[in-house]
Amino acid sequence: MEGGFSMIDYNIVLYIGLFLIVGSFIGFILNEMNKRKKDKELSKQQLIPMTEEEEYRNAGITKEEIENENNS
């Protein structure tokens, strides 16, 4: 052929497109599985109740300070 024009092999185009579609679907499924795993771990962490000492420590005050405020 003249002018350097070559024919497009449509089988290659088909396989590349099919690979992109299947690869995207597999990536999506893996992403959803990972999100579900992280969500389950987070929900387990939130279900563990804190002890009274942990609540005071997180609040940055002591039990005695609360009792002194209530007695005042």
C-alpha cells in the first residue's frame, strides 16, 4: 500500500477492550471486598465498650475532678 497506511487488526482492538473491561470489573470486586473487610473491622472496634478509666482518660480529666465539681 502506498502512503504508509497499514490496516488495523481489529482482533487486537477487541482483545485490548475486553481486557480493560474484565480487568476493571475484577478491580471493582477486589475494592468492594477490601472495603467490606475494613468496615467489619471498624464495626468490631466500635462495639467494644470502654472502661470508666478509659472514658476519663479520653476526656482528659480525672474522676476526682468530676466529684469535686459535683460537690461544689
